[in-house]
Amino acid sequence: MINCIAIPLVCLNSVSAQESTLKADRINKHRYAFYNSRGTNSIDLAIGSSILDIDYPDFDYESYFRVGYKKHITSHLSLGLTFNKYNVAINDTYNEGFMSFDLNAEFLLSPFTKFSPFLYVGGGYNAANYFETATNKAQAGFGLEYIITTKLGLKLFGEYNYTFTDELDGLISGDTDDSFIRVGLGLHVYFGGKKKKEMYQRKLKTVINSNLIVPYN
């Protein structure tokens, strides 16, 4: 009678242990894939265009570039600081250079695959050249990243910026503050994470070795 009860319990424990092992194995594979193609840090580089969304009916596309640094807190979440240099223009009547220092929290939707969408949101400090005028701002963006080779990601993104001033375009008009859009094409140059990659690689080898099928003689 005791054996009849014990055998099913042993079987259940064995199945549960196997499921736990398989789950841990999947997690290790995912984390290894992240550190194998990406890393714990990245340099953020981009060029593109800036577009005013302001009081004038007409505007021009102007130049924009970005350089920054990101730190991955987890595989999905990173914090980044960027320096952005851009111009805004309205036909032949207005063309002014600006810079912004932005702090963003970024969420990578699919960090274990080569192709992943990403979202980010944050705040920044926006200033005209030589800091003649300055204001705080908020921004949010969406983009797509593709790992073209190990530690190198190609990205396409667009972001909306809302400034807490109505003087960005040199004209105070209307009841709302000025805003602008920046779109860009850039690179993520990843580095770091070598030790974590090796750790997850060892765990995967341990799982494989512990599940070897040994033939009976």
C-alpha cells in the first residue's frame, strides 16, 4: 500500500523537477542570447532630421545628430543619457540651432532576438546655441533595432519632444507650448557582459551534460 502511494509521488516530484530544469534552461538560453548579441552597455549614435510642430504653417526639415551612452539594468530595461544637436527652420524666415541633454528609460520588447521594437520616455534640458535661452522638456519615442552583427545594432526611430516654452520658434503665439519631432537612423555599439555570457554558457553546458543519455551495456 505504501509503495502504491510512494511511486506516484516520486513520479510527480521527478516531473516537477524536470519542468523546473527545462524552465531554468530556457531562461539561461534567453539570457545567453542577449549577452551573445548585445551587452550590458552601449554607445548610442544617430543622424536624422528635426521637424517643428509650432505656430507657423510651414516648416523645413533640418539636420539632427545624437551621441550617448546606455546602461542595461535588465535585458529589457536600460537607462540612457544623450547629447542631441539639431536645427529648426521655417522657410527663409527662421533657422536656429539647439542642443538638448536627454535622460531616457528605454524598454526593449524582444531582447533575446536579433530584431526588436523598443520604446522610451524621459525628460531633458533644451537650450539654444550658447545657452541664450533654455528650458526643460519631455520626450517619448518608438523605434526598431536589428542586430546586424555581434555587438552592433542598426536602429530606426522617431520621437516627440514637448518643450515647456512657447519661444522655441522665436514667436509667442497660441495657448500651447512648442513641440518638435526628431527622426533618425543610427547604431547601438554594445560592449560589456562577457562574464555574464560565460556564466550562462557554463549553466547551459551543465544542463546538457546532466541530461546525457547513457546506453545500457
